[in-house]
Amino acid sequence: MQISAMNNRLTLMNRKLKLIFVLCLVGRLAISQTLISGKVVDKNTSEPVPFAHIFIVGTSIGSISDLYGHFSLKVPDQHLAKEFQVSCLGFEPTSFLMKNQSEPIIIRLEEDIIRLEEVVVKPKSAVNLLKDAFDKIYDNYDTTNLIHSGYYKMVSKVDTTLVRKIEAMIDIYKPKLDTQKEYKRLPSDSIYISEMYAQSGKGIDYKLKAMVDWENTPYLLGNRDFVREFAYVKNSEESMLDRYNFRVENMILLQDRETYVISVTPKKGKRKTYWNGKIFLDEETLAFSKIDVTSTPKMFKKLKTGLGYKLQSKVNNVKYDSGAWKESVNYIFSDGKWHFSSVNSSKQFLISSKKRNMIKVPVTATVQYKTLNVTESNYSYDSTAYLPKRNEGYWKVEQFMESKYDSTFWSEFQRPYKTDL
């Protein structure tokens, strides 16, 4: 009897051990991942496509290409056979199935802009078109107090190590367009937060973080609306036309509307020429419908000669070796008016620090914003949703962002990169 009971216990124990082994094996299989990497490029020019969203259809797994089109994505093995999709503003979305996971892949996107076949006679020079566009700002854009409600996302990294990630549902309160003022008196947009998810990386000391965490709150989003600066800032039109060369390149269809593409390049010998880029003017309304800019070397030089950078670089033992900015700001036509629609932004630097044995390590900070709704405002807002300013204290800002986190909201939230950010 005793021997039989002991055998039964041994048999039961053996079964439990087998079950534990099977569960462990299943667990390991469930978390097994494959690193997918590659580059997104323009199909026609082979130029890199920044800010492209690469994701697996039907999941929340995704990545964003950097300034040079590169991306990497950790994919659980059970999702490798699923459909991958790639989308980016200005390009046709595409999808594909993964064939060889061990080799970097090249994704080629087709421009989502139909070039007009016939030759369009340009009635005016680029400068005259821009002058008319400046004059029509108050006709083309809503002059009332507005709330732009939308989705905001920021990711910053040192090499592949996360510094900070922020996702938020925000309201941008925009004061009405009324008078031109000096730049220092420019009424700034106010950022109010309804929901926020913030994540800070580990393994980066606070001094290094202070030198690379440029977009640590959504506040700087309020500075991306170029048209409001054109409207508000005194002499902005004259200053811009004096410092840059403008040329009408061609006509395209943008938002199914005929649009002038005007190239922007710095004039030789002019100071404060910080940008190269393109301005897109709607032919019918002469509204600014899209502005793409890339920083010139003068922008980086200005940063490095600033007293603030010199002091912080010495205190924190970090120096910037090189750097570039890229901004794409879009406006949308709705109900007879143009509205601030979306932002894609990237800052990329190479930094060095002898103390940390770092030599030209890449640092990136990408920002995406998409307006989901525009309403008029009487500025009666909930003060508890107000994002503290940076000068009110770093920890106060951190605590506030943590207080706006709702795990239930974010677990159910369908991120815009699944659709059309």
C-alpha cells in the first residue's frame, strides 16, 4: 500500500514537472522575437523617406523611420507571417509580406502627388505669389480663437537607447489672428492635456539627458505653425523675402487641389538664413498649404556659439559634433478655411563625451502631431489640464504628466499610425 501510494505521488509529480516544462516552453515561444530592419526610400529618386510608419496590420506593433529612412522593429515570431504596412504623408501606402527576416529590407514608396501633365503658364513670379499669399492670410485662415484637438507623439533616443517617449491627446489653444507684433510679444499657443502616456528610458545619466531631451514636453508644438508667425510677427514678410531666393518649380495636385511648389534657398552673404525648403501655395486661394524645411549649417553654428550651449556642454561633459533639423507642416482646407493639420519633425545629432567614452553617437528626437478636430473657443478651459511651464520646475512637469496617465484609455486607444498620421 505504501509503495503504491508513493508511486502515485511520483507519477503525479512527474506530470506536474512535464506541465511546468511545457508551460515554460510555450512562454519562451510566446516571447520569441525577430529584429526586422531596413530603409524606406522614394521609389523615383531613391532618397530616404523620414517619418514613415511601419506596422503590422491588426496589431499595435510599429516603428517610425528616422531622418535617413532607417528603421528597426522587434516582431514576435507569431506575427512574422502577417501583413506589414508602410505609410507616410505625401506617399501612397504600401503593404508586403516578410520573406527573409535575416536581411535588411528596402521599402520603396510612390509619391501620392499627381503631377500635372500639361504645361501651366505661371502668371506671376514666386516673390509676387508669396506677397499675395501674405496679404490673403486673414482671408484664408480662421481669425477666431480656435482649439485644435489632436494626437501628439514624441520619441527621443541616444543611439538605440530610449530617452523619452510621450503620447498625448492634447488641445492647442490658438489666439485669434488680429495684429502684427514684435516677435518677443508673439502670443503663444497654449497646450492643454486630456490624456498622456510618458515613458523615460533607463541607463542614461541625468546630465546626458539634459543635453539630448529637447522635446521633453509638447510645448514646442505651439511653435510649429509657420502661418501664425507670418501673420503675427512684424516685418516677417520683408525679412523672409530679403534673405532667401524663391523659384516656382512646378504645379502639383495636393489634397486634389492645384498647388504651386516654390523652392526656398538662402541668398549668398545674408545673415540668419537658417533653412532650405519648399513652400506649397494653393493656386485658387493662394494659401500656404504645406511647408517643408531642412536646417542649413548656419542653424547648427548658431546653436554651438550660443552661451547657453557652451555652459551646458562644459558642465555636462557633452558636445554636439553635427546636427540637422527637418520639419514638415501641413494645413487642410475645410469649410472655406485653412487649418493647421499635422507636423512631422526630426532633430538628429552626433554627440561625443570623453567622460562617457562616446564618440559621435547618434541622437534623435522625432515629433508627430495630427489634428483630429477644430472648434471655436471662448478660452473657458479646465485649469487642471494645463501643462506646467519648464521654468516652474522639472519635477513639477514630470509629476503632472504622470498624473494624466489613464491605463484603461491607452489600452483601448487606436493609435493614428494605424490609419493616416
